[in-house]
Amino acid sequence: MRTLAAALLLVSLPVLAQEKITLQDAMERARRYSGQVQSASLTAQLAREDTVQAKAAQLPTLNALNQFIYTEGNGTPSGVFVANDGVHVYNEQALVHQELFSVFRRAEVRRAKAAEAVAAARRGIALRGLNATVAQNFYAVVTASRKVANAQTSLDESGRVLDITRKQEQGGEAAKADVIKAQLQQMQRVRDLSDAQVTLEKDKVALAVLIFPDITRDFTAVDDLDHPPALEGFAEFQTTAASESPELAAAQAGVMQAKRDVDVARYQFLPSFALDFAYGIDANQFAARTDYPTDESGRSTLPSYLVNNRQNLGYSGQLTLNIPIWNWGATRSKVKQAEFRAEQAQADLTIARKQLNANMSSAYLEAQAAHEQIDSLRGSADLSVESLRLTLLRYQAGEATVLEVVDAQTTLAAARNAYADGLARYRLAVATIETLTGHF
């Protein structure tokens, strides 16, 4: 009886105002707090920067060289280290470098763009996976809430049966055993209510982890099970899924990326041709012209080779042609390796198409089956209500036993819960279809 009193006290407590969350609200919140989606978004941003860098690699680069070299003197113009060409060496130059063939090597940029498309598609995959999880947890909360309400209704009904049985015992119309059976039934309903409440709280915690920064928030999930969306034709779903599927988009982008990898590998058979241009100072004095007599040749110390000053500011250019000749088949191996990856990417695309069709067929069949059973489950619940009502009338008239009443109560509780499960099953199947077709 203490358990019964505690349960009745818990039910009678006032319900505080709670934040109401719809399925769409839950999905939008989950996108903000999901670490998996945030990681996929960062990966897509990294891929975007790779594309920017690949484009920049085709353009000339400009660098500024600022250098001072000091060499130990030894009484000669060059100092100890002859290569330094003087005790003081100043380098102040603007350096321009351009790979002249890079303008024709566009596969690097195309590969980077394909990788960017793959990353964006994988972010879509993460989002859809998150949406599916949120939908499942959301409707688990909705179903658990209904089962709590059903358990409360069953507890109220068992209380009325117990009250009727006690009155009949007092009037000599029922045995003590009937009262005990009614009490046992009510105690079971109290336990059922407690279990349903625990299940609801656990499901709410699982959902709160996804949609809130912490799990201390109190909320209720908006119950939309009584207004299920219509089920459209399979052909329309299949067409939409094929055009909106991130899995398919990722596989297609993977094929393009693999093809560009083959092109990049083949580039290693070609020569490279580079231009380097420098403008500035590379001299023993930091000045456009020297202000003292200087060796004309830069080496001789004879007086007849002296000039009054020397120009330090100027430019130089360099062209470099690098021709690959032999590397023991390493380049050919890289090309073959890239071609194998391209074949694998094509096979992955075929598998992705088959898997998408399989997922769509499975989800559509599940939605059809769940939709067809809704009317039957609703009818079973209505019939169970009527059965309990008639059984109670017969029991009050002395034409039925308390066991029949208990059986009718149990049947009604099961029918109510089955109806709630059936509605949730259909909504989850439709949510799966909407996820596959990109509606979420």
C-alpha cells in the first residue's frame, strides 16, 4: 500500500511548464550540438582550403629575400670563405617563381574540387545519420509519454474495479479472494506506471544529449502521431532519393577524384619548366652604387682594374627545364595504383546505388506495412475499451468474475500500447524515407 500511495502522490504532483520540442526543432538543435556534424563541417572547410591552395599553385609567387652575411676577414677582398665574395654580403631581392607548365596541369585543381565535393557529401551523410537518430529518439519519447498516459489510465481503471469489488464484498456479492485479486491487479498497474515513467525519463535523457548542451533541461516532445503524413508513390521517392542522396554524391565525387589522381600521377612523366626572376641587391655594400673604387671584375686587386663605382641594383633571370628519364618504374607504379583506385571508386559507386535502392525499398515496405496496420490497431484498442466496459457491467450484475475483468484490463492496456507503437512505427518509417529523399 505504501507503493500505491507513493505512486498516487507522484501522479498528483503539479506539472511545471516545460519547453515543447517538435521533431524539426530537435533536428535543428542537434545540428548545433553534434560533434560528428561539426567535425564533418570542419573537414569540408579544410577541403575548400585545399582547392584554394591548388588554384594558387598555378600562379606566380613573389617573395622578398632579406639577408646579411658576415665573413671573417683575412686581408683579401673575399675574406675567409671565398664563396661569400666579401666580408660583408647584402642580399635584398624580390624573387618571382613560376612553373610555366602549371597552367596546363589542371588536374590538381580538379582533384581538389572533387575532394571538396566528397567532404561536403560526407557532411550530408553525417547530417542524415544524425537526423535518423534524432527521429528515433524523438518518437521513443513520444511513445513513452503515451505509454505513461496509458499506464495512468489503467491504474485509474484498476482503482475503480477495486472500489466496486470492495463494495460488492461489503454487500456479500463478492468473495475476499476477488478483493485480493483486484488489489494485486492495482499493484501491478502501479508498477507498470513506475516502469513507464522510468522508460520515459531514460528516453528523454537520450534525446537531450543530442539536442541540448547538457541533459538538465526539462522538455516535452510534441506528439504528432495522430496526424501521420500521407505515403506517396514509390517511384517519386526513388527519383528524389537518387538526386538528393549524399551517399551517392560522395561516391560520384570519389570517382571524379580518383580519375584526377590518375591524371596527376601521369604528370610525373612530363618535364617541368620553371622561371625564376630576381631583382634587387646582391653586393658587398648595401647601396644601389658603391661609393668607393671597386674591382671591375670583382676578383682582381690590380690598380688597373679599379673603377670609380659599381652598380649593385639590378636583376637576373633563370630558366630551368627538368626532364624525368629513369626512376626504376616508380612513376608507372603510381599511375597503375591510381588506376586501381579509380576502379575501386567506380565499384563503390555501383554499391552505393544498390544500397540506396535497397534502403528505399525497405523503408517504403516498412511504411506501407505500418500504415496498413494503423486502422487495425485502432480498432483493437476501441474494441478493448468496449470489452472492458461490457465486462464491468456484467461483473457488477454478477454475471462475470473478477478474473474476466482483469483479463479485459490487461488486453486493453496491451492494445493501447500496441496502437502507440504502431503509430510510432509508421512515423519512423516515413522519417526514414524523408531522410533518404533529403526532406530533412
